[in-house]
Amino acid sequence: MELFFTIFLVVLAVLVAMSFYYEHPKAKIPPGMSQYKKLYLFHYIMNFGFGLATLLEKIGITSEVHFLRIMMDGIPPPKDKHLFIKDLRFEKVKVRIYQPKMSTSGQRRGILYFHGGVGRLGSIQAYERVCRYFARKTNSVVVSVGYRLAPEYPYPTQFEDCLTATIHFMRTARDYGVDPSRIIVCGDSSGGALTAAVAQALVNRRDVPKLRAQILIYPFLQGVDFNLPSYQQNEGIPVLLKERTVSLGLKYVNADLSAVKNVLQGCHVSEELRLKYQKWLSPDNIPHEFKTRGYTPSTEQPFSEETYKLVKTLLDPVFSPLLSEDSVIAQLPEAFILTCEYDVLRDDGLLYKKRLEDQGVKVTLCHLQEGFHGTIFLAVYGKIASFRSGLKGLEKITKFLRLM
């Protein structure tokens, strides 16, 4: 029976591999990009995983999301002799705390890390290496937040869990040798959106200390305009393809996937809302050097009330922190924003940088000229998986943290 099952999986894997052999050439990786072949290979492996997950669900072996979670968790790293690592709960939220073993004369900084994965994937296990890295390299106490995932726990449970964990840690920071005035929130991709949303939710709280800083790593920050220059230039560049971005976002908020085409065209945004968001989302706010690879202003499509009702959650400031009011933005802590040239989300970060600076908030921008979405996540997996852009990004984040 086991042999039969093994043969079945091998045959299935071959079929999926063959199907993606024909799909793979659609990737549009710039040939001048260094480590071009390596990124091509990674894209192939990722597409293979998505394809296999879909087929396994269709034939009833396992759900797509469960299989992808297992893939993303990867192989656990060996024990770390430099850190104390402990699993706890902050109220109902699972967390893992990383505390350096080396002695220190005073209290350490604290970092809360919110992982990426579009609210449906990712875990404490998947980001084990990332959190260990920041704890070791910056002599910080790192709290990895294992917020509950959709679809089992619908949006905005993910935000609520991150906010709960943050408030709990801020109130108990000294119990972990952390200075309450040196707490930083950090996250990548959708975790970057959670980071921004948590920072915004805390600006008017008087029962907890002020955050020292926020670190947004290639963050998703708005669900209004999917035709910004970065979306046009990078629509086919791995790992976050343009259409995949929208479909994953809709799955996250449990919206009907039939709306993907209309959302890509902007039919979910009324003229009134478009005018309101224009001052924050205008391509004119993006520096000219980020348009040189090509940009054509999009033609406005007719508003669809039906589409808006299906996906209006995309315009919620918790899901799209770039849409928060100026009165909130002006009170935010200092920010570090990392963007990647070859990433559809690049302009979200650039637009948020301008919003923050316009309201007097200090921003450090790290733009990785050859970076792509996910490069930081891969950088901690050693030479085989890492890219030079990711290693550079890690160095920049570490440098910023050491100054906090």
C-alpha cells in the first residue's frame, strides 16, 4: 500500500511538473538581473508547489492551504546555542520568544515580528531562522507572533491577534529584560501591513508605552490601485505575480474570486473614493526614476457597485494602512521601509514613505535595486537559497535596529 501511494505521488508530481514546464516561460525575469537563473529556478519550484497543492485538493488528499503551509514551514533549523527559545501565549495568542544568552549591562530592545503569508500561510516555524537572525545579530529579545490564520479564523483575526500580542508585550516587557521604550514592530509582506496597522492602532493609546519604531519589509499597504508603475513593470516577475497578488488578497478576506478581473481594473473604487485617495495614491508621488522601466497611466474603468460590495474590505485601513487619515499618520513612530525594484509592492512602500514624511515622520528607505519579493525570507537559508539582494537587506535592517 505504501509503495502504491509513493508511486501515485511520483506520477502526480511528474504531471504537475510537466504542466508547469509550459506555464513557466510566462515569467518575465529581466535578463540583465544578476542571479537570473537562480530566481528562475526558485519560481519554477514555487509554481510547482502551487500546482501540486491545487491538484491534491481536487483529488481529495489534502487542502491546498494545508499543503502550502507545510511547504512554507520548511525544514526546522538545529538548536541554537546562542539563544534561549521558549513558546508562550500572550493571552490567547501563540508566541515564541528568542532571548540572547550573552550577558548585558542593561535592558535590551524588544522586537515583535509579524510574519508574511497573506494571512493564510506562514507560521512561527516558517520564520524561525529570520527571528533567530535578528535576535543574535542585534542582541535583542524577539517575539515571533503566531497569529491565527484564515480561512479557519477570518480576517481581521490576524490583526487583532498581533495587536493583542503587542499590547501584552509592552505591558510585560521588563519581565523579559526589555526596555519598554525600545519596542519595535516589524513584518514582511502582509506582515508589513499588519505592522503598519498595529502601529496605527496604538497612536492614541495612553495605557501602553509609545513604539520606538516600525520596520516594513516589502509591505502590502493598499488595495485600491493595482496599476501603479511597480505593478505594470513587475506583473510577471517572481515571486509575487500581479494577478496572484489580487487573488491571494481576496482569499485572505474571503471575497469572491470572480472579482479578480474587475479589481485589477479598479472597478471596485467609486469616483468619490478615487478622488479621496488620489492625494495619497497618485503616481505623481512616485519619483521619476521608478518609472523609467515603463509606465502607462491606466484608463479609468466604470465603477461596479456589485464588485465594491464583494471586495469593500480591501479599502479597510486595517487591510490597507496607506488609506488611514493624516491625523493618524502624523503620530506614527520612526519607520524603516524596505522596497525591492522587482516587486509589484514596491510603490506601496514608496507611497507610504511620502505620506509619513509629509506628516513629519522620520523614514529610512532601503531600496534593493536587484531585490524581489521574498528575498529577505530566503536570505537566512544559506548560500543555496539566498540572493545577494536579501543579504544586503538583512545588513541594512540590522544596522537600523542597532541604532534603536
